Amino acid sequence: MAVLLCPLLLVAGCRSEYFPRTVKADPGAVRELRNVGTVLEETSFEIPWDGLTTVYEVLIVDAGSSDTPKALGKAVEVLRKSGWEVRTDRLPEWVELTSAKWGNTSVSMQGIDDYQYDELFYPQVGTAIKDARARAGTGALMVLEAYRSDE
């Protein structure tokens, strides 16, 4: 009996870094996010933690609105029509939505001027923001960050 229990206890006691996993937003969810406006730039970054790597898809979008609150409001309405639900509402600055259709996928949306990231670790995000600003018209730009949480 002890011989049978020993391997079970060893497996149960293993930490998650021994079985690394990567999670990212479903490509279909990211396609839906592109419907909120004109995507000027896209990039991604990864955050590893305790054997789980979460990939964050970053889209910089011009929703065709004159200011950030209007752009965010428009984006929320477009996504609600596709079944997304508001999880955290800090409008007019920030909003987070989830979609039951896409599992544990969430999107965080905010104006480009309020978006914070670590430029040392994620320089590609800074490059995408700089390039998007150079290509932008007169509309307010938003940053959409899509990710999937651990199941």
C-alpha cells in the first residue's frame, strides 16, 4: 500500500514549475477585439510565474472617437453586442470585460495616455505605442490588452 501511495504523494507535492504551461487569449477573441476600431499596431508580451506563462496580446486601436471616454464607451458597446460582459467598470478611464464564449479570456481597455507598462522588460510595447502615435489621425487611441487567466 505504501508503495502505491508514495508516487501519488510525490506527484501531488510537485510544484507547477515542473509542469510549465502557457496560456493566451483565443485567436477568435482577439479577432472580435479588432472590431472596435482601426488597429494601428499589435504586439504581445509574456509574464511567467510559478510555471505558468501568460501571454498578453496588446492592440493599439483608434475607435474613431474624439476623446478617450467616448472611444472606450464605443468599444464597450461593440463588444457587448458580441457577448462580452463588463467585469470592472472604471469608466471613463479604464474598463475590463470578459467573454464566456472565449473561456477565461479577458480584455483590459484604457486610453493610450493612461496605459502603463514596464519599458525595461517590454520594449516592444513602447515601440508599438510610438509607431501607433506616428500613424494616428486625430482620434483618441486606446490600448486593449487581451489575456486568458489560468483555468
